[in-house]
Amino acid sequence: MEKQIRKAAVLGSGVMGASIAAHLANVGIETFLLDRVIEGEKDPNVLAQTAKKNLLKAKPSPIYSKQSLELIKVGNFEDDLHRVSEVDWVIEVVIENLDIKKQLLNKVEQHWKPGTIVSSNTSGISIQQISEDLSDSLKKNFLGTHFFNPPRYMKLLELIPTEATDPNIVQMMAKFCERKLGKGIVIAKDTPNFIANRIGTYGLMVVLHEMKKFGLSVADVDQLTGPLTGRPKSATFRTLDLVGLDTFVFVANNVYENVGDGPEKEIFKVPELLTEMVKNGQLGEKTKKGFYQKKRTEAGKEILQFDIQSKSYAPKTKTKFASVENAKNAKGLKGKLKALISSDDAAGKFVWEIMKKSWLYSASKVPEIADDISAIDDAMRWGFNWELGPFEAWDAVGLESTVARMKEEGEEIPAWIEKMLSDGKTSFYQKEEDKTFYVKIDGGLNEKEIPKEFINLELIKEKNGVIKKNTGASLIDIGDDIACLQFHSPNSTVGPDVLQMFLHSFEEVRKNYRGLVIGHQEKHFCVGANLMMMLMEAQDENWFEIDQMITTYHQVAMNMKYFEKPIVSAPFNMCLGGGVELVIPAPHVQASAETYMGLVEVGVGLIPAGGGTKEMLYRNTVPMDINKTIDLQPFVNRVFENIGQAKVSTSAAEARDLGYLSDTDRITVNSDYLLHDAKQAVLGMSIAGYEAPQAKKIRVVGEPGLATLKLGLYHMKSSGYISDHDELIGTRLANILTGGNIPANTLVDEQYILDLEKEAFLSLLGEPKSQARMQHMLLKRRPLRN
């Protein structure tokens, strides 16, 4: 029987320890957060208590909602270490010092309950050395964990067993952390900095060496090592500023001091430039200056870059490279990489050098740091947010041709790659039907394990085709007589094509399927209706087309709500405006934990008109209105506040607090499992004999309620909090939510509210100030106050 982890103890309440405790609490694990006692302090728990309070202020937030904090109990090592006997998992997260870690774990063993898992969280200290003084029985239950920071958001978790760790414990922890904590698990060897930091630090060191050779600036390097090459927007130097130059120096020194003499050791030697910057307090974000510095000028904020030659700050400028322009015009990451590394200018040569060296280094570290190439690729994608791991990127640009080029340049190719090529294998990865295989260093092939819970829509489409499709969406058979409606519109926006596919899907599911999942695997679930299209139609005064689109939106929402078969919507990441309106009418929602939901239309001078205003009013009043006597005004006020302030949740849990999700909706922590969980929810509802809900009338607060909301708007405008146009938008919204100028307690049907929605939306869309807000959002990507 699989061990359950219901309680945990986190020892050490620094940024990392507190953030790990927060994430355990996020997923419902009661957690003790303990730290040392500060001599002379009245409160022995001051360190842990302060850390817990700071979780509310940290950005990005480490917690799903304020309720998460209720599961964290604070204490100290002197009075509360015995608590480790009550838990299922103890995580030591104290300072990166071998002796201190060993001393604390020796104390833990005095209270340790046999069978309890103990891990040391470290970014690179030897797990074998940390555990060497522990008893044999504890060693079997001991392993290393390396959570990446911030733990809530970073997918990678490296598990590092020792020779004594029970393999069953490693397997159990991998499954638990993948499913419950939402992590991507990589089993690492007990080597300096493990996998991701070893490869990532090497890559950063290579960049520092090569940029000097090609005379590139900090901004030039970030231009070349960001999305253009499949890396995050923070690229190289912005990443270093975020991580902290002092932290990076510590990580690099850890490898330098623990690898043998030779070329590898030299590459990890921290350059004088970095040492000087750390000495001068140029640590990055934490000291407000690093490789970049933000400065206020008369013209506004200016970003300066550090000039490594003059060692002073200068205006941030990017060199224009022909290779960069060619790469931008190339198709996909594969095309961009090929365009760059084949170019003969400084940018192209630089990218080739850093890529080549990282690929060769990664290849030389198998099996020293990991058993296979797949673990290294996973670690770099999940830990450093690379779009492709080193071996995947090498495959993308062509293994044979690049190895030939490397040989011409005098590079030494790892023997296992030479043999692999001589055996006729020309890529590291091979696809056969719905399976992926990767090359082992002994020349054989291993199947890449994909969890059975992972539904890959593109593979399903390749194998089975689609049921129906148009330019904006596809309907796919995902097995067990369940269909999935997948959006693939540009930027995940909603236009008439997506709405039409919803209506087609309802027809098809009604005839041939047990139920429907609404979900896909793009970057965001849906960022709303196509704003550009709306603005253009309004400026051309095509009111009939806009009226028709709103009518179709209402038709979709009402069909979804009262459909005779189960429908489950599966939102993730950004789910805004019109996206929310394609989620909340569903009888059940299976949301990714990282779902940011909000009806944000007021930010562009409009109100939600795809059924969202009506549905939020319905779900906040009708379930409360059991005996038709309760005062509904506070519930109406809540909806007015959420929509009027364009509140967006910072998690699915907070979306529940804001009323976008109901108490019966479920949350999936590992986004890879989202579609599987949604499908299982549809199956469960179908097996249980799903019956569609019956429509109910809405009792509105009417004219008195409208007057209350108008008075609030008047006071806000008089105090300077809102503009005249804000007041107009608020009044239109209030008119919908109260039912308008009708007597209080009038019972109306949903269509009545939908008609008010449409009327308000069309009138606001015709306002020049609303159109100015829409245009500003499209051009500047931020709201306009007018």
C-alpha cells in the first residue's frame, strides 16, 4: 500500500524553507515550520513566525490563498523538534553548510519515527556526506531534494538518493511529488550541483567567456539567449539579477571546489568581474543593481546596463544583427536556431559557440550526473524553463551536420556519440506511433516514460484525426466516448469560429458521445474575446455583426449550462474575460492550480457580455435565496466589486474565493494531468447518471439596489477615485446586476439579464472613450484611465 503524506515538518524558515512549507500547505498538507531560537528574543518562534507573515507579502505569491497559511504551524528547534515524530515527511532546509545540516539531522534522529521520510534540501552539497552519521535504518528513508525557487511555480524537483536509500522510497516520493505537489521529477546522481544547476551554471559561464570574445554587451547577450533561442524572456543577465549574483557565485564555486583539476574546473572558476560586482553590492534585484539598473529620469523609468569594459552603467541598447532578423523571420524554434548558427556575423558565431559547448558538455556528463539524456533534457526544461533540452535542441538543428562542423573546428566528440552515429542512429530521439524512444549511451534505445495520466492532444489528432474542425477550434475523440473541444485560435482568443465550433460540438456530443471536455494545451486557456476584431467592427459601425456574436456567446453559455450530458471545462494559466464566460456555465470545472481568472472587461471600457455578468449574479444570489426573504444586496455588491474592479485570481484556490469557481469544482496541481482529470470527471458524472440542472428565476434587488450602487459610484467619483467614464461603466454594470428600474424582489429569467448585458455592452462599445481604452490596451498592453 502506498504511503500517504498528510503531515510534514520543514526545518528552516528562510526564503526557501518558508516557500516549501507554503507549497505543502497549498496542497493541503499540515506543516510545522521550525527554526532556531534567537538569543535574547522574547518570542522563541520569531524567525518562523516572521517567515510565515512574510508569505503574505512575497511576490510572486508562494501561497494559493490566505487559507493555505492556516495549515502552517510555527515553532522552534529547542521546544518543538519532537514534532518530527508526528509527521510523515521531514524536510531540512537550513543554511547551505554541511556541518550545520549534519548537526540538525543528528538531533532529528533522536525523535525520528521509523518509516518517516527525511530529506535534506540543498542545491549541491553531497547527500552522502550529509547522511554519513545517521543510523542505517534512517539512511534507508533518507534522500536529497532540490526544489527550484520559487517552489510553487518551478516545476523541477530533483530527487537525489544515496547508496543506502530504499529504492521503493524513491519511487514512492517521485509519484507523490509528481501528483500531489505538481512537480516534474528527475532522479539525479549525488554529484556537485546535481543536474540542472551543473549544466545551467556551465552554460552561463560559457556565455560570460564568449561574450568578451565577440565584443557583445549585456543587452546583446540577452537578445540572443532569450526566446530567440528557446530560453526564457529573462535570458542570461536578467536571470542572474533575479537569482542574485552572490547565489550564482556560491553555486559556481561549489562545482569548482568539488570537481577534479582540468578544463572543466577552469570553466567554473568565477571571473573577477563577478567577484568584484558581488564585493561592490551589485547583487541584482535584491540590491536594485546588478547587470541591469533601473533609474528614474525626467522622461520616466530608464533601464541601464552594466558595461563590462568600463565597469559603469550605460543606457540599454541592442545591436542590430542580420542573423537576428533572419532568425525572427524563420519558422518555429528549429528554424530560428538553424538560421542563427549558420550565420557568419558575431551574433551567429556567439550562439553557435555557446550551443556547441553546452551540447558537448551535457553529452560528456552522461552517466556521471544522470543515467540518461532524457533526465538532462527534462531537468533543463523544468528547472531553467528552456523550450528544448540540450539533446532535443541538438536534434532540432541536425546531429550529423553539427558533429561534422565540430570536428572541423577541432572539438572532441564523446565516444558514445561517435559510436551512435557509426551505428546509423542520426538523432537522440525517435518517434514510433505514439511512443518516443531515446538513445542510451550503450547504443540501445529506451522508451521515454509518459505518465498514463498525460493526454497529448496533438498525438491523438495525429493518430485518430479530428471529429470536426475550423480555423479556431477542433473537436477530438479522447477515448471512452468522451470528446474534447480544443481551441487553437491565435493567442487563445475567442471569435465567431470558436463559438460556432462550440455549437457544432454540442450537436455531435448529443448524438454520439457521453460527454465533453473543454480544454487544450496552448500557453493560456483563453485571454478573452478578440479585442482587435471588436474594435474594428465598432469603428466600422457593424453593430449587427457584434449583436450576432453576443447572441451566439449567450447561446453557447446557456447550452453549456443546461446541456443534457456532462460538460467539464478545464481552464489553466490566463483565463480572462470571454474565457471565464466559457468556463463558469459548465456544470463542473476542473481547473489547473495555476489558473488566473477574472472578468476584466471594465479595463477596456466595457462590461462582460458573453453571459458572465448574468452567471456571476446567478451563482451569487440564486443558491442563497432559499426562502425568498434574505437580503440579496450584499451578494450583488460582491459581484459588482469583483467585476467593477476587474479582480483576477492569483490561483485557482483564490478563484474559488472570488466566486469564479464553486466549492464543488476541483483543482489539479500538476497541469500535465489536467485533461485526464477533466475526462475522469466527465466519466464519473456520466456513470452517476448526470441530470442537467433546472433553470430558476433570479430575484433581483431592483430600483432600490440600483440606487445604492449609484450612490457608491457618486462618492467614488467625488473623492477622485474614478473618472466620469468609470462612473458610466459602473452605472451600466449596476443596471444589469440589479435588474434595472424595476421593483425590488421582481423575479426575472436569465434571458432578461442577458438582454441587459447585450444592451449595456453595445452602448459602451459605441463610446469614444471606451474605444480609446481598447486601442490603448492593444497598443500599450496596459489600461488607459480616461
